[in-house]
Amino acid sequence: MSTEVATRELTFSQAINEALRQAMRLDPTVIVMGEDVAGAAGRAHLGLSDAWGGPLRATRGLIGEFGPQRVIDTPISEMGFVGAAVGAAMTGLRPVVEIMFADLIGCCYDQIINQAAKMHYMMGGQVDLPLVIRTAYGMHGFKRSYGGGAAAQHSQTLYAVLAHVPGLKVVVPSTAYNAKGLTLAAIRDNGPVVVMEHKFLGSAAKGPVPEGDYVIPIGKAEIVRRGTDVTLCGIGRMTHVCLEAAELLASRGTSAEVVDVLTLAPLDEATILESVARTHRLVVVDEDTPTASMARDIAARVADKGFDWLDGPIKTVTAPEAPVPFAAVLEALYAPQAANVVAAVDEILG
Amino acid sequence: MTSPPSPSRLDRDLLLWMYERMGLIREFEERLKTLVERGVPVGPVHFYSGQEAVAVGVCAALRPEDWIASTHRGHGHCIAKGVDVRPMMAELYGKATGTNRGKGGSMHITDVRVGMLGVNPIVGMGVPHAVGAALSARVRGTDEVAVAFFGEGATSMGVVHEAMNMAAVWSLPVVFVCENNGYAQATPVEYAVAADRISDRAAAYRMPGVTVDGQDVLAVLEAAGEAVRRGRAGDGPSLVECMTYRYHGHHQGDETLRYRTADEERTARERDCLRRFREVLSAQGFPVAEIDGIDVRNRERLDEAIAFAESSPLPGPEQLLADVYVESRS
């Protein structure tokens, strides 16, 4: 990227907001819908609007610029409004629909996996389905000495059950910069794309974001730190955990490369394999639970296609096989941390 | 002629179009049933025979640019909205020339060029698609109307109620058409639905609800016409319940006499929508020869459709992995 491009510091949520705003300015068929994507719908006569702006406040302010016809607060009807977004996408709009939390995909799973994901294929390619589903996932991750987080039904990761379904693209941004670029890419994709937005990153991930319009290609991983001894593969917030681990390892003389997966489906195997071919070791770090997870999928693919390059077993660092607990002291034990990643590297290096 | 003539020319042209479409649906389904019985592997099919007046009465009130979302029992909706029976039949044969290139089958027949958003075998799930099409029509600044067809069984699905509520909240041009054929597979409506009439549900969503004789295509047309006018005028959604009957099982091979009586089936067939409409046309002075000519032409169309399906090529192996993702078209 040219250094002349004007950038400012934005949060992850502000970057998504900017992506939506810029896409909506350029294309009148882009609409945003979901529960309280604006908030206070129907209260314009009282001078009220925009009370909420979605769980990450990523849609705040859009209604002021684009009006209630294109920024649509929905009733609490995930199956209904995701279905309506599917119908709208089949008939000429590019809806960006928000499912408040990833945990709620159970309420609209059919519209995602049986309808949106499969239509282009099972209808013989006759329909495009330019649908974006944005959803907040993961643990908030506040460090508290007592009390707790959002617990088992509002903290899940769950992207593996979406990435599993052919036809869906699933992206997981990790920075403000790639959140904007991936959101714009998702809106311009002619098929359904799920954008998984980590709750903690929403306000915590702050960084330089170009003012202009740019896309980050879906289906490409990025090597975010070069190293020679081990590849750490991170997804979403776990990329930051990998970077933290890489710093700890560096202080002990181990050089870790960090790959930010960015797109879970279709997965960029080539970039991961190319890294492993140089480092000969792999640790995959995933906030999701382990069975049938992306971590194990990536590990299996590398074992299958990159076995000859490996100098040690592939390790996965994941959440435990348990729901997310409420109590802060338990939640702190739940998500992978840099120390867990370092321990996994130590196991491989012996 | 695959779209209804404009209302100004109603009467003669529209009546003949309706008869032709109803007959074409019946011919399609009965010929298909024969194919199934001969062992032609057309996959799972849900016959529409008996319900023709509903699809045709509703679609007669629509324009070509209007949208319909369908159910698992969707062949009738397809034909009524103007899908060509040749690619429809080819689709059932799993041929490359099918509406869906042989990748959907009976339960997914779609032709968006004529506003047919898809046969949909997950009960109730097509209903919000019609709401979305209506929302899309509004955002795009058109006066298109969207129809959601669903069976009485689908009214037990939450998504149908979510869709009705949204359409009412947003005052969208949606016509909800419930085809009450009395059975969800083998479960009778009086057992599974806690309402005397499905149309009573409309009151809960601040929309008009009517129940009409679904074996009377003119009654269906009148009710649908009013609902479509209302939607197009910006007055919001409506619910039209059509009382009808499916002549065959839930799908091929289903033995209906395990859950309903022969007497009931006989009585239902006495109210056959096609025969009744034929009588109406005769009474209005349409020459019998003209009506018979339509029947002959429909038989020929099915001959052609079956020949087209049988002689069409199979999909090539490259189709296995084609169209999983939508290619960018920039």
C-alpha cells in the first residue's frame, strides 16, 4: 500500500462502520438490517433515532445518512429477517444483515445453511446471492477479579459450523484495517459471506485505517510476523494471542512466524503450507471448542499435504471441550492465552 | 402464452389462459405420476393434482414482474407463474437442460426470470423470501408484489409468523396464500392447528384474512386480486386461505387410505376444480371444441416436455464443483 494514502486511527467497530457507509454511498442497493441496527425505530416523531447501533455500535449513525428505508430495525425474528434478506438478495438488493451474536445462529440456521448457502448451486447458477451476514462472536475477555462475563449462550465462537457448509464464505477480521477491507469485500461478493466480528476487538483493536475504499481479498491468509522456527496460525482475536506468544518466544531465542488466517472458507491452504514448508512446525490457535473445529481442520490439511516438511507433531491450542463459564476466574481459564501457545511450542521443540 | 393477459382484456383471454394453465398443471402431474409408476427415476415428487385452482387463481392476479415463493409441492406454482414445462421436466430427469441444470430436482425448481423464487422443501422457509422480495421491491422503487405460498402445515412453523409480522410491521406488498389441503403428510389440520380457520391468524397481524373455496378458480382470483391490489397500492399484506385437496399422497408412494377414507377422497373429487371451471366456461358460451383444443395442446406440450427431457444430455462431471461459490462478475 502506498504511504501517501491518508490513514487515521480507528477502532475495529469504527472501521466496519466506515466500510458500510462507503458501500452504501456508492451502491443504493446496499441495505442494513437487524435488531437495533439503528434503534428507536418508529420514534422519529419524538426526535428519537439511532438509540443503539448494533452490539458493537458498528451501525451507529447510518440511519441518519441513509434513512429507515435502508437501515432497517427488525423485530426479534432471526429466521424471518435472515430469510427476508435472502429474498431481497435474490431480487436485486445487497443486504447486510446483522445477527446480534453468533450464538443466535441457531435461531436462523436453516436460512443460512439450507437457503443462502445452497441457492446458487442447487438453482444451477441462475441466481446470485449477494448477502452479508455480520455477527459478533467470542468472549468479551475483560480481566476481572470476580463477577463474570456473558457466559455460555453469549460468548461462543461457532464459526466452524458455518465454514463447514459449502457455499458460504466465512471471514474473521483481526484488525481495524482488515475489518474494513474484508467488510467491503464481503459486500461486493456476489454470494453469501459471513463476517465474524470478535466482541473484544470491537473497541479494543485500534489501528491505522485508510480513508478511501479498499478491499482485502476473501480467501487469502496473511503472514503478519516473519519467523523461522515455528508457524503460529491464528484466527481473529487469537492472532493477537499468537503475536503475544511470538514476542515471548523471541525473548527466549525462538523465532515464530504468525499467519492470520482471515478467511476460514474457502481456506487459504497455500499460504499456511508455504509457511510450514519454511518453519517445519505448526501450532494452530483457535478460540472455538476442539471437536470438528477449524484448528483441527487446518491441522489435518497440513498433515495431509505438508507431512514431509514437518519436524514435529502439529499442535492445536483451543478452548476446552466445555461451554463458556460465567465466573471471571473460570472464563480466564477458558480462552487460549499466550502462555498456552508457548507451552505448545515447547512441546514440539522438546 | 405464459403470463396472464392484462386485466383490461380479462374475460375471454384470461379465462382461457386460466383453463390452459390449470389443465397444463394437471397434465404435467398425471403424466409425471405415470412416469413414476413406470419406474422412471425422477427423484422425490409431491404432486399438485387437485390444487390447480389455487396456483392459477393467484397467479392470474399477478404481473410478470411480480414474485412468488413456493413450497415443496411446487410444480403448480411454477407452471402458473410461467415456467416452461420442458426444462421443468428435464430438471426432474436430472438433465443439464433442466431449470436448475439438473442440480436441484423437483424440490428446488426455480426460474427467477419469470419471478419464481424457488420450490422450497423446508416447510415454511420460502415465506420470508417473499417478504424480502417485497422489501426489495420497495427499496428499488417498484410496485412489484410478492406472493408466499404455503400449506396449512407450515402455519405451525414460527418463521411463517415472523414473516407475517414483519410484512405487517413494514406494510409490505405481500400476499400470504395458505393452501389448506387438510393434511401435513398424514397429520390432519384439525389435530395440528389450533384455529378454526387459518385466515383467523391474520387478525393477529393486523391484516385482512379471508377463506375461499380453493376449488373455485374464480373465487381464488377474486380474493387474490383484492389482496394484490391492496399490496400494490401500499396498503400492506393480506392472508388468503384456499380450501383445497390433494388427490394423491404427500409424495409418490404415500398410501393415502392409511390416514383418510375413500369416501372422503371421492367426495373431494366431485368438486374437481378443473371440471367445475370447464362447466363455467361452457355455461359462458365457450365452444367445447375450443376447450378440447386446449386439452389437446396441453397433451402435446407434455409429449414434447418428456421427449425433451429424455433426449437431453446429462450434466457433465465439471458440474459437480461448478457454482458452489458465486463467481465475481466485475
